[in-house]
Amino acid sequence: MNTAFKSSPFESGMMRVWSYAIATLVAVWMWGMAPAAHAYDNPELLPPEPTNVIDLADSLASLQEQSLDQQLTQFEQETGWKLRVLTQFDQTPGRAVKDFWGLDDRSFMLIADPRGGNLLNFSVGDAFRDFFPRTFWIELQTRYGNQFFVRDHGEDGAIIGAINALKGCLEQGGCNAVPGLPREQWILTFVTSLLGGVICGFTGHPRKPGQVFAWQWMLIFSPLWGMLFIAFGIGPVVSRTSDWLPLARNVAGFLLGFVVAFLTPMVNSSSPSEAG
């Protein structure tokens, strides 16, 4: 008998946010370590006919596999970029796929393997470096390959979503960040914006009699609250979406944090005099 633990929407949302943050840190560490790949070579697992998709793990439905194969063929004919998809579980063709697909500098191979902590791994040709920073691949992996995305959208949704995001970026000449702003990532930007406002408001609180605003202290701490608000609160939003709503919410969060932190010391200092 299968049983499922049901958590509240708040708990589920926070788990997603923390999972997204932790998955990003783990992916950065794994890319930095860059372990050597195992030298498997099993050409007998390769299909007899040419195809852009080898689905050994049955992650895709038959119609999805056929449609994706046709799309990648058309995309290669139109742009010259060679995109390939390999799913595997118990066995892998290993190095044999390089000759099978003729992988070169303009080739990208997505490897989907559910045995790891993240579903997706990539093999990227050198020509992609001129159009994408290294952080792009880390974000692409953590956004579409994390366990929550796979649970909600399936392995097929993760594979197709990652391929479509890459295709869209190639069509527009490259991207510095993966297009789109997931809710989990927006929550992180909102929290950093709110925290930046709190620090800015606290440092700007007057500390001398007759002083209205402590500009000097606010400027001294501007690298801290500015980094939280601009670099981590605004930057990730404007670089991933043109929607004004998440940007407006982050600005409102910064202002809210500023007002609360700025006025709280005033309320506390006036309370003893009122009581007396």
C-alpha cells in the first residue's frame, strides 16, 4: 500500500525555494570539480537508423520522441547547431555516441539519467562558449533537472523544457541567463530585496539629535544593501523576463523593508516617554 505525506502549501513552497538554492550550490560545486567521465563504449546499444534522440530510459512517449527528432533535424538545417538527446538508466552507450552523432564544436548533447540527484547533464561543444557563460548551463540544469520540476512536469517535460530554452537562446544569438523566472527563484529575489531594504532603513536611522536621516551610514553600507537589492533582487529578474510585475513586487519589498526598519527604532524610543 502506497502512502503519501501531504504538506501545507507554505511548507511545500519553502521546500521548493530551499531545494532550488541548494541544487544551484551543488551544481556549481559539481561543475567546479569537473570529474572525469567513465570511458564506457557500448555501440550495441545504439539504434540501427540515424536519429537525434536515443531514449534508452523510456523517458519520452513515442510521439514525443518522433516530434523532438523532427524538430532537432529542422533546427540543425536552419541554424547549423546540432542538438542531441540521450536518456539512459542501467546502461549507456558511452563514447560510442560521439561517432554515431558526429559530435563536434557546434554540438550539444543532453544526457538524462534519473539515477543522480539531478536528472540532466550536458556535453557542450566549444563553439557554445562564445554565446553562453558557464553559469547558463548551471542554471539550465538546476531549473529543469531538479527533483521538484521533474516531479511536477515529468522527465519528458524536463528534457523538452531544457531543449526549448536552449533553442530559443540560440535563435536570438545566445543568452546570459535562462529565459523565464520560476516562482522559487523569484521568491529568493524578493527575500534579498526585502533584506536589502531592511539594512538600508536601519543604517539610515538618525543617530544624532535633530538629524533626520543618516546619509553617511547609509552610504557606508550601500555595497551591502545595494548588492542584495540590485545584484540579487533586480538583476536576476530583468535578465530573465520582461514582465513588470515581479520587478514591481521586489521594489515594493525593498521599500517595505526600508520603512519598517527605519521607523521601528523611532517607535521603540518614543514608547518610554509615552508611558511616563
